[in-house]
Amino acid sequence: MNCYHHPQTASVGLCKNCSRGLCQACAADEGFGLACKDRCETEVKAVSLLIQKNKEAWGRSRAVSLRAAVFYGLMGFFFLLFAYIVQNVPVELRYLFGGFGTLLLIGALFSLINAKRMKIAPL
């Protein structure tokens, strides 16, 4: 493949923004990929910054899922404990608390599964 702007010169890579072939004179190395010099540099920098921010957000979302799993699990345990330990509560209310506790424990399980899936970083 030859350079888009200099068809007689072999290209050293592709622009990360427009995918045109670039020779040594036309290429600007942005550290994250090549860009057309004086044409696509800002776009390539912006995309690279966006990718970096997405990676950071991905890492934080796993921690949020783990915190949610702990919270749901504790609340579910509390509701189930209340439903089956306290005896002077009407039966209907005990069933209600038992159902809430079960749903919260299921939510904790799904949050743990989601956090486990997030352990692997995206490509």
C-alpha cells in the first residue's frame, strides 16, 4: 500500500481516524496510533482519550457491582432473619419479608455474576 498523499512512496501505516495509508512524512505518531499530520491529530487524540476513560469506567463498574452484591446480600439476609426469627409478627408480613429477602439474595447473586464477568477487561 502506498501513501494517500504521495502515491509513489510506500506507506508505514494507516491513519487511525480516516484509515488512509501514510508515509513517514505524512504520519504523526500520537502514541496510540498514527494520524494524518495536521489533519487528523486532534481526532485521534480525542478517540484515544475516550478509550482510556472507558477503560477506567470499566474498572470502576466492577467495584460498584461488588458493593451492590454485598448490600443486596446483607439486606436479604436481614429480611429473611426478621421473617423467621421474630415470632410476634403476623404471618402475612413474615411471608412478605421472606419474599423480599429472597429477591434481594437473588439480586446479590446476579450482581456477583455480573462483577465476575467484568473481571475480564474488554478488548
